[in-house]
Amino acid sequence: MSSISANDLKTRGISAIEAALANDSEALISVRGKNRFVVMPLEQFQYLRECELEAALAQTKADLAEGRFVKSSPEEHLERLKSGGDA
């Protein structure tokens, strides 16, 4: 994975990001020698978001199949939230 220093980003701007992403799908941005941020092309970010949504859907389906859910009215749900119970 490529790395860009904050100083390089400050002086070169977007061209530093474009150069780093020319050969990699992500690049680290370091600030004072510590990796702090990751940049990536929008398409890569959208793909990762889709993966997150697919994982959430799979988890929800598994919870439903295993009976890990509560069926209640909106009022009962709000009361559970107020009392600190499971949502």
C-alpha cells in the first residue's frame, strides 16, 4: 500500500493522491510519521460499502433464522429503550 505524508499532500495536493493510487487501490496518509487516514478511489469505497451492507443483511437473516429478535409494538419498543433493555 502506498503512503503519502501530510506534508507531501500539502505541497502536491491531489496529484500526490493520484500518483499513490496509480498502482494501488488504497493509500495511507501519515501525519507526523503515524498513519492516520486512508484514501481510495470512489469505486473502491462504494464496493466496500456494498460489502458492509451484504454482511449486515446476512447477519439479519441469520438472526431471524435463529430467533434472535423481539416482536413488539412501537410503544413496547420505546418502553424497552427507556428502561435500558435490548432494543
